[in-house]
Amino acid sequence: MSRFFTSGQVARKLRVSISTLKRWLDDPHVEINDRRNANGWRLFSERDVGRLQEHKRLLRKNGRRFNDTTLIPIVVNGVKSN
């Protein structure tokens, strides 16, 4: 029988935040099946976790990456924050 993990369990296993995990899932290079339980929680197989571990390894190998919105200054009440 296959074992499945929740997002929180996978994030803990990979030692990343849930927001980082979700950002990785939006990456088109990460091919993970979208499998959910009756409550709508996303479930990951052991194979999915292995793919995410490989993705993490590649990110570390290639250095930190920023997406297009990371370096845009935040404007609050018309004033840019640094």
C-alpha cells in the first residue's frame, strides 16, 4: 500500500517552509501529481517527495534563485520601502 504525506509533513521532511513548498509546486519544472484527500488537502507520494528533494538539491547546486517579483520594491502609502 502506498503511503502519502500532507504538505506540512513534506515541508518538515525537506526542512523548508510551506510557502517555499507551494512556490516550488508552481514551478513548471517540478512534475508532481495533484492528488487530494476528501478534505481537499494535497497529498504527496514517496516518489513526489523524492522529486522535491531532487529539486531542492538542484536549487542549492545552482545557487539561490529569485523570481521576477522578488526584487520589486514594496510601496506602502505611496512610499517605497528599502
